[in-house]
Amino acid sequence: MWPELRVVAKAANGLDALRLIDEEAPDVVFLDIRMPGMTGLDVAARLVEGVKPPHIVFVTAFDQYAVEAFEHSAVDYLLKPASLDRLAKTVLKLKAALRARREVGQGSAGAAAGGVTAAALQALLAQLGGGGVPAPVAAAEPLQWIRASQGDQTRLISIDEVIYFQSNDKYTSVFLADGESLIRTPISKLREQLDERQFWQIHRSVIVAARHVAGTRQDFRGRLMVQLKGRGEQLVVSRNYVDLFKQM
């Protein structure tokens, strides 16, 4: 169906999928909705947080997930067993989505990344008897204060004190000039509360305060590394986020 397509990786479960997507930065991802560890919808929810998420196609035997799949910015939704004719239509949609992303340019990649327009989602909902798309919720004010644990104490931290956040199992580590604290908010939820102009996600597990970025360099493995002002540690930039630093 798509001779020039190159399959860069195959994942056995949702966690493997996230890791491989971070490493390979593919243009297209086919996700089974029912996978061990994380569902395809869970994986998609993580992916669409990125600067340049891949185009997503869901593949499943269960049609009850259709609306939710498109809400996670799917380009298409294939029911098993997928016929060759139906797969051919998916390939055409993907090619169109990739072409649109190239045409709008990197600066508008987020708008094209999902591949499904509001009109298409509205039509899908109407077809399935869902009515319409809910009105968007007004954006909340960016987070200003964090209540964090430091040893046996609870500390109130101004967002201006934060150098970077790093996912730490079920918690998120908050790195400050005078130490490290823990919060219970997962980094994926935390990202939604931060001012994206002031805090840059550079990896699925790392968000850094832009004002503390001194510059970048490539290590011996070819990875892009963020150097911090006045600190020795360097933070790896995932391939999905390297476009943030093209001008540096």
C-alpha cells in the first residue's frame, strides 16, 4: 500500500511504544487500543503533548472506542480485520496529513499534527449519535505556587524558583537552586498547568524553565543536551523536542 514507508520499530506493549517513539521520532504511529501496560489511548494522550507528535492511526477490534480515539487526535481508526481497500484509504489520509504538516511549516506543526479537523470530528459524532463537540473550556491561569515535600517538611515553592521538573516514578521531582523536592502531580498533568512560554518540555519526563537554559550541545552519541546556567548536570533532549532548539 505504501512502498516508500519504512517501519522503524515494533512495540509489544504501551510502555515499549513510548520508549521507541522517543528514540525513533517516527512520523506515523499505528496503535492497538488494547495493549499491555498502557492502552493505545493512554499512549496517544502522552504523544499529543509533544511539540511535534506523530500522526496516529488506531487499530482495534472494538468500535466503541471510535469517538475517544478521534478525541486523541487520530488520523484514522481501523477496525480489525482491516480490508485492503480500507487500509488504502488510511494511507491516503496519512499522506495528506504529512503533506499538510510540511506545507504549514514547523511553526504551525501543532495545528496540523492531529490530522482530524473539528468538522470531521463533528461529522463522526453526528454519525454515531453523539450530538456535537462540547464547547472548549477557558484556559486556567498558569501555575504560580507548588506545595512540595522536602524531607519531613512541606514547602510552598514559587514557580519562579523552579529550574526543572523530572518525572520520578509516581512523583515529580522539582529541582531548585537549594535542593530537590517532590510533588505528587504526574509530569503530564503538571505540563497542563505551566506557562508554555516559560517552561519547555524537552523530554517525556523532563520540563525545564527556559530562563535557566544556558545553551545546548551534542554529546558523543549525537544526542542534544541542554546545559543549565550555573549547574553541572545536563539534560537530554528527546528527538521529539529537538525542534525547540533549532535556532540555538
